[in-house]
Amino acid sequence: MEAVAHKYYAPALDALPVPRQRHFQKTLLALTARANAIENGEDEPMDREVLADLADDFADSMGLPSEELQILLDEVFDESIDPLSELLDAVRADAWPLGAQEALYACPYWATLRIVDNALWDDEAAETMRRRTKRFLDALARALPLDPTARKRIERDTRAIWGSDEDT
């Protein structure tokens, strides 16, 4: 996750005005936690376990002290009872600039790669996870609204980072 955060998250955060940065961080965490939760059901609210896993993934990547990250995660948890459709409506209404859109897509995409690449799934479960992640990513791309060419580039680049991470 650190390489994806370095490529997408850090530049997007730096480019945003300070008043929008915390909201961006919370949105990124919420979307990535929702992507992680796909294994439990398509529109399941996040639970504290999912957020704890996310904290482990993001601790170094976001460059936040662990106390501050925990506060953000608690806020995300408190706000996560809404259905995914409401979260995506909020993302759509925020009208993020392109760099932020790319980060808001790339980090959850990274989480879906872990889900789809899990060797423990049997064929039927693997196909179910592929359908769920595709549905989630399609909805997220529409909410951002992310250009299809940019989406393909982000997916290609993130898969390349994923592949290089597995080699180390």
C-alpha cells in the first residue's frame, strides 16, 4: 500500500487546500475500508476490525502519527453506518480535482487486488469476489467521475506496483 500511497495519495494531499485535506483523508479511508469489506458483503457497513486492518495498511503510508490516524479512523467508523450508495453520492458531490480522484480510486483498487488475488477462494467464490469488486469499482469510477482512460492507467500502474510488491 505504501507505494500506491506514495504515487497517488501524497501528491493529491499536497495539492489540496489545507481545509479540504482532512476530509480527503477521511474519504480515502472510508472508500478503502469499504473496498476491504467487499469480502463480507457488497454493502456492508465497516466494522472496527476492518478499520484496524486498514490502520495497519495506512500507518506508514499516510505519514500520520498513529494517534491522529486512530482519531480519523474513529470518525470514519462513526460515519460509516450509511449505505455505500450514500458514500458514493457524497464523493460525487465533493467534486474532487483529478489528482484526488486518482488517489480515491487507486487506494481502494489496491484493496480489491488483495481480495481477488486471494488463493483461498474456490472458483465460485473467486468469481463472486471479482463481480463484487468490479461492481464497487465501476460505481466508484462513476462517482468520481473518473475518465475511462485514466481509470485504465491507474489500474495498470497499480497492478504493476502490486506485482512488484509481491516479488519483494
